[in-house]
Amino acid sequence: MKIATDPKFADVIDSIEFSPIATVISDPNLKDNPIVAVNEPFCELTQYPPDEVLGRNCKFLAGRETEPWLTDKIREGVINHRPVMVEILNYKRDGTAFRNVVLVAPIFDKADVLRYFIGTQVELPEDDWAQFTAGKRNARALVNGLSKRQRQVLRKIATGQRTKQIAFELSLSEKTIEMHRTLLFRKLDARNVADVVRIAIDAGL
């Protein structure tokens, strides 16, 4: 089905109308990158009718246990005009949580000018949830308890960066980085860097 109110979106609407995959198109040239086209599989998956989807940013599907670092990863892909794929927890209209693979990719015109972003969602079967071991669930819960800055520091520690380099890249003092490092070690109940790296990997950071 075709869903849109502005005829200028007709070309992108046609491109997703008959796709069996839940898909939306958003316009980064408008404030907050709102959804301007949505197909029927998306509405069926999320339980949201078209008029409650159009004009909104996709972040409305996030909820209490949605992994903020994965939301940040999607946002970074949008800012940098790069495709990004994550496995994330979202929520349907009735509050039901569902884990799905989200792909967000930029769409450029023939002049290489960014026009839209296309976003697709594929819900994972409940059996696949069992693959999330207790350790991974625990790691995600621990990381979810960190502040945004602490998650940034954790991500950089996990890639092997040292305090001085982290301080430079985040434009913070080494003393501030050491403070965040100490706090995140405590919150993660980590004894050493190896523990921190393992938790970061298990959490999908």
C-alpha cells in the first residue's frame, strides 16, 4: 500500500511498497530526520498505524530496556551518512518487546547528494532469543547501567586505547578519564581490563 501525504516522496514510496520486509524511509533534510514513507509490513510488525508513524523519528520504537549504545551506533551512522546494522531490542505499540535486526542506510541521488535514509527491520524468532546466554544478558544489563560518557570510555578501552589517547579523542582531561574508568570498573564489577573487554563484547558494544 502507498502511505504518504506529499507527492514529492512518490519515488521512494514506490521502492518499498511491495517489499515483504518492514521498511521506512526518512528525510534527513527535515528536522529530526522524520519518517516520510512506511510500508504495510512495518505497520504489521510494530502494530502502529501509518498516521502514528509518519512524521516521527524511528527512535519512538525504543523503550526501557533498549540498548542505548546501539541507538547511539545508529545515530552515528546517520550523522556520518554510513550504513549501519544492529541487533536491538524494540517495543511494539502494545508494549511487547521484540528483538530485531535493524539496517539503516543512506540513499544518494545521481549527484551524490544525500536524499533519504532507508530503514529495515527483521524480527528475530523467539528461539533466537535463547542464544542470548545469561552472561550476555548480564553484560547488557551492566553496560546499560553506565552513563553515556562511561560507555564511550568503555568502548575505547575495549578497542585497546589508553587513557591519554581516550582523553585526546574525547577532549577531556586524563584525570577525568581516570575517574570514569574507575567508576565503570566498579559498576561492571571488573577486576582488570580483560574483564572489561569481555563484558563490552558480550554486551555488543
